Amino acid sequence: MENFSFYSPTCFVFGKDTESQAGELVRRFGGSKVLIHYGGGSVVRSGLLERVKKSLDDASIPYELLGGVKPNPRSSLVYEGIELCRKEKIDFVLAVGGGSVIDSSKAIAAGTVYDGDFWDFYSGKLIEEALPIGTILTIAAAGSEGSPDSVITKEEGMYKRGATGDAIRPKFSILNPALTQTLPAFQSAAGITDIMAHLYERYLTNTKEVEVTDRLIEALLLTMKHEGPRVIADPDNYDARANIMWAGMMAHNNSCGVGRSQDWNSHDIEHELSALYDCAHGAGLAVTMPAVFTYVMEHDVMRFAQVAVRVWGCSMDFAHPEVTAKAGIEAFRSFLISIGMPKNFDELGAKEEDIPKLVETLCRGNGRDGSLHGFVELDESDCTKIYQMMVF
Ligand code: NZQ
Ligand code: ZN
């Protein structure tokens, strides 16, 4: 195991009706004037936004509203939010929604207190200072409620890039699984896929002797394998929703990724798809991961065989471990299809003729050096082959 420092100070408030605590939590974490940031309207239709406003009113905390965050959130709204926060002297950003809303909130929180262009953070600069952030999560997926990360798409060039820094870890996150019961089945499935992707990206490591985090990841993958189909079959199942929501947080706050190298090639390869086609991130990952895993499997056949046996219940072929490894990848692919995810370019709405453009932006765009540096180093030729494997 490698040396590490792990700082994860978010206060998680979990369970039914917990959104009513928003006002007191903002006060506890020092907010005196709030930006409530939300998406395209689901929180208006569900009545959640009204309940959050009431909670702030009850705590005598004034607020401004900024809605309209799109999935795969854009830089233009971030600039608008930064301007609003400065003008209104906002000192706390409250995200009410999914990963897109939270990520946009994080970008606004960092950009408001920064002299330069907030995009600097999405081109490699570490976020060291930001307004405090709270979240009220409405979809179990991105894990942004517990992560130090944010992903934004810049309209010029359609670069979808991430930024990081402990300063943007939320001060609190309210996790009420009942809020996710209004999700369409497709969004629930996309969320399940993203959570499993966050686990696989950490599982694919070149660090030896990381049994504790291997086992944590396997436990969370097994939980998703069990609970995922239950929420697809029964969207009102509170307990299944609750298990998925907490697994989604644990999958990405890095408690199971410490002390080990991680992959993230699948995420980088997918981000180009959701940037260009505006597809759901989870749906893009469902198409991407089986292709990437098949392509890199030979780099560490035993690691893929291990997850195949421990999570997917494959039997170990000691004479031909590559058979077991491949069976595990195929079992994962079948699972994703069974919960309603797309399996190839066509079903995702992607086009084969765009592959050169995807590869160029992926490997060279926004200052990249021509390769991806995850579990396996992938150059432009590798990435081209991987995208081609998604066309079948
Ligand atoms: O905009 P509204 O109307 O709220 O609708 C949303 C949106 O259309 C809807 N939705 C959310 N909660 C709902 C609901 N509809 C009904 N009932 C509810 N309770 O679902 C749609 C998707 O929402 P979005 O926030 O985009 O989903 P998600 O949480 O999957 O976030 C995706 C974004 O997070 C990024 C992705 O790349 C993508 O841009 N990621 C962020 C990460 C991070 N910050 O750590 C890590 C991830 O790997 C990921 O890259
Ligand atoms: Zn993700």
C-alpha cells in the first residue's frame, strides 16, 4: 500500500425528511447568505425546492436562486453564478439536485473567490479556496456529494474536464433516499452504472497488497449487483434506494481508493462521449467500460479474474485465467444491459465517423499530452481501437 493522506470532513445527514434540516445546517457551517443552485426543474416539480426555501426561511437565512443547470453542466452558467455570488455577497452555495448541480455549485464556489478565470481549475490548477458548499442530493450516481471533484463542460471546444481540491468537498450533504424515488428508470440505471464505474476505476490498480480496499470495493460492487435490479423493478423501494445512495457516496469519497494507484481511463474516454452527444454519463460508461476492460485485460489478467470470481460468481479456470477474466467482463456487460443501459455506439447515439474527432479532443484537447495515464498508458492509436470496439 502507498502512503496517503485522507481528509474527508463532510457531515452526512442521512434519511427521511432530512432536507428540513437545511437551514440549521447552513447556519452551523457559517452561511449567512445562500445561493440555492438547481437544475432543469425536477426539484420544482417534486416540491423539494419549496421545502428547502422554507427551511432557510425558518432559520432566517436569506437566499438567491439560480436554476437551469443542465446534465453535463456548462461553463456559461458557472460564469453567471460567479457574478451573482459576487454581486449579492453570497457566502454559502447550496446545491439541490444531482451531480451536475453539485459540480456547477462547486465551480461557482471556487470561481467566486478566485481572481482569474475559473476554467484554470479545469486545466490542472488545484482548488485551494472556495465558498463553503452544502448539498441536497436527488440522484445516487456521481458521488459528488462526498468528493473533492467537479466536472464541467466548456462550450468553446466542448471540453469536458475535471477539477479537484479538498476546498470543494461539501461541508454537509443531506442524503434522503426517498428523494430519488421520482427518478425515471433510465436515470436510476445510469446512476447505478456510474457508481460501479467509480469502484472499477479504483479496483484497476498497479499497486500490490491492497487487500482492504480490494475487499471494500468488492463489497460495494456486490451491493450494487444486488440492489440495482431491485430499484429498477420497484422504484419506491426505500431500503434498496438507501443502500444504493450510501454505496454511491462510499464509492467516490475515496475511502476505498486510498493508498493505491487508480485508473480513470474509462471516465476520460466517456467524458468525450457525454460532451459531444450530451448523453447521460452513466450510459456512456456502460458502453465504454466493457470495451476498455477487454482492451487492457492482458495487462493484469489475475486482477480481472479476481473480480470475476469474487463479484460475478465466475468459476476460476486455473489453466486459462484469461477465460475467467473475460467471463467477468461479459457478466458485467450483461448486468448493465439488464438494467436498461445501452451496449454500443448506436444505442448511445454516437457515430463511428466522429472517432477521429473524439480521439483528438481526448488525447490532445485542453493541454493533454497525447496519452491517457491510467491503469494502462493509452495513446491515440489505443483510444481509436477502443472507440472502434464500441461499434458492433
Ligand atoms: O435537471 P433536473 O430537472 O433536476 O433533472 C435531472 C437530470 O435531467 C434528473 N434528476 C435528478 N434527480 C432527479 C431527477 N429527475 C427526477 N427525480 C429526481 N430525484 O436526472 C438527470 C441527470 O442529473 P445529473 O445531475 O446530470 O446526474 P448525475 O448525478 O449522474 O451527474 C452527472 C454529472 O456528474 C459528473 C458527470 O460527468 C456528469 O456531468 N461526474 C461528477 C463527478 C464528481 N463531481 O465527483 C464524478 C463522476 O464520475 C462524474 O464524472
Ligand atoms: Zn463517474
